[in-house]
Amino acid sequence: MIRKIVPDVISGQTLHKITPRECATAAAKLMRDKKIAAVLVMESEYLVGIITERDMTTRVVAAGRDPDTTSAAEIMTANPDTLSPDDTASDAINMMRKHNYRHLPVVEGTRVVGMVSVRDLYAVYNTELEQDLKDRNAFIYGESYGALQ
């Protein structure tokens, strides 16, 4: 079965976003409060960047920058690669593997509709593998395998 990003991997997500002018501390607090590892950076309704935990670590903490005075625009990955809702889970995994991403925004036209993470993709494939094993066991052993007749 081919799994599309929307609705098979993500659907109905709440977008967690900040503006390019907000500080790194605001991004970090949003990630902490929402228990997420990446936030969208948006100007009005347009995606301009993404900030991940990795960005916070390498571009703020390790660089010795003050998170209260460093803007999101200074540390974000600008114009990030994106997925379409019709892209497949395989497309997402291939892009993540090729570019070493763990999060990708999902955009339909110019409208951001979500963010897919490697964890989301793992959950889909894990569920698929479990169902596949059940189906194979049912085929191999039959419904009444091992039952006394």
C-alpha cells in the first residue's frame, strides 16, 4: 500500500510557528512546551524557514550566542525543502536520508499543512510491519492452526 503524507502519515496537525523576528528563546520555549523538535518560521502565512533542535544546538549554544537577542531569522534553515501532501512516505524517507533531515514541512501550493518527522514515518512503517506479520501468520498457520479439532 502506498502511504501518502496526508492523510496516511499526518493529518489535522496544529502548526507550531514563530516569526523570523522572534528570538531563539521563544523557539526553544515553544519546542519545550509543545514537546516538539522543530518549529516553522513563517512570515504571515508563508513558510520562510524551519528551526530544529539541531539548529538550536549548533547555531546558538555551540556558537556561544545569546538566545534572547538572536533572532529566528539568524538561526533558521531558510527556504527549507518541503513535501507535498501527495508525496509518499518513501519520498519523505529518501529525502531525509539524502539530506540528513529529521523534519520536513508539508506544503500544498503556498499553504503549510503540516510537518512530518522521521518519528512519524517510523510509526507508520512499524504499524505496517506489524500488520504484515499478522497477515503472514494467518496465511501460513490458518485461522485454526493449533486448535484441537
